[in-house]
Amino acid sequence: MTSGSEGGIALPRSIRKNWDLYLLILPVVIYFLLIKYLPMYGIQIAFKDFSAAKGIWGSDWVGMKHFVRFFNNYQFWTLIKNTVGISIFQILLAFPLPIFFALLVNEVRGKWFKKSVQSITFMPHFLSTVVLVGTVMAFLSPSTGLVNNVIRAFGGEPIYFMTEPGMFKFIYVFSDIWQNMGFSSVLYIAVLAGIDKHLYEAAMIDGASKLKRLIHIAIPCLIPTAIIMLIFQFGSIMDVGFEKIYLMQNDLNRTSSSVISTYVYEIGLLGSQYSFSAAVGLFNSVINFVLIIIVNQTAKRVGGTSLW
């Protein structure tokens, strides 16, 4: 009884003692409650025929009707293929490059040059998606684009990059690499900067070359962080960015650019099929949830590093 009473008193005392810390975290807690958890109340419309006049509670339950409709939709496998295909391609290319870039930057000894490279590669991250897509379209324009001007200079015919379905995935991923590689490498650079210098000194005394120090010291120190980031990547594999794809999308490349996020926007907001779009979005979230659990457990068993 005494220990239980003491345990019950401990929390209020802790709050009174550290009230300023709890006050500091309060806005974050409120943010997550209002923006992340409260909207989950609306998930139930995925199992209803939602009517604005009846409201969420008054709308009729229809069970799995909207999910079955989505699974039987002629676009279902195209949407899955495009969404997963773009995500996997992005992981294969865009995920390892920031690690490689961080290793290169870490080997640079000139502080001025090192900071300049970091700043230049860091800046594109702050471009808005609209500006980025506009820049990509300007560079790839068949009439005035720099890329097609170079092709013409070598005697080739201009290529309509933005209308070629087969080109869409490459344009999306490589533009993402250009925009986010510098920003994504910051975390890895910080990890490398925190490595004990005595490890490098001991390796140098033992006669280890730069390559061996890289393989046996730098890379092993990066692996735990890289695994955590990879788990996050797989946990959002079905969440290909809507805004960028929607801006790059046109009628000619739609067979390769239609993904779940754009489909939900088209049927939900433009088509006013709120229950159906909620069902599609819920299916998307469930797949991500299952994937992050599977990848986390796999990483825990194989490498001993995991989110939980």
C-alpha cells in the first residue's frame, strides 16, 4: 500500500517540480492530439455511405463495400504498381546517395570548401514544389529546354520528356535526389562528426589506409542510423508525394503517374466520393503500418537495430 501510494504521489510531484518542461512540451502534445489523433474520428466514414446532410454519425453503415469496390476497380493494380514502383525506385537510388555524399564530405579537409559544398547542396531543399516542377519542365522543354538544346547540338531530335510515360519515374526520382540529397545527408554528416577521433588515430598508427578507415570505422558507425531511416522509408512506401506528382502529371503520362494519393484527391475532392476516398486512404495507411512492422522486426533480427 505504501509503495502504491508513493507511486501515485510521484507523478504530481514530478509535474510540480518540472512544470516548465511540461509547459514546453504542451504545444506539441496539443498539436498531435488536434492534427493527428482527433481526425481519426472521421475514419468511420470509410465504412459508411457518408452524407453531409446526415453527418458522420447519421450516415448508414455499409461495411466493406467501398474497399471491395476499390479492389475490383480496373485501376487498382495500375495504382499499386505505380505507387510501389516509384517508391522502390526512390529507395534504391535516393536512399544510399546521401550516405555516400556524407562520406565524401567527411573526407574533405578544407573547411571553406566543405561548408560551401554543404550549403550549395542544402539550398534546393527549400525550393517549393511548384518552383521545382517549373524548373524541371523548363530544363526538359522540347523547344527551349537546356537538355534538348544539347541533344540538338549533337544532331539528335528533341525528346518530349514530360509526355513519355517511361520517363516519368526517372524524372520524379532524379529531381528528388537533386532537391533533397544535401538535406538528407545532414544527419549522416552529424553522425560522422561524432565519431571518436581516437578510433581514426589508432587505425592510422596500425597502418590503416583511408579506404580501410572508411570501411571499418565510418560505415559501421553509420549503419544503425541508416537502418532506422530505411525503416521510415519502407513505412511510407505507399505515400508517394501527392503535390509533385500531381503537378508533373498530364494526360499522356497518366499511365505511369497515377498513384494512390492522386487517385484519392480526384475521387475524394473532385468527385465528392468522400467515403470511397476514405476507404482507399485507410487501405493505404494499413499497408504502410504492416510494412513498417515487418521491416522493423526484420532489421531487429538481422542487425539488432530497430525503432522499438
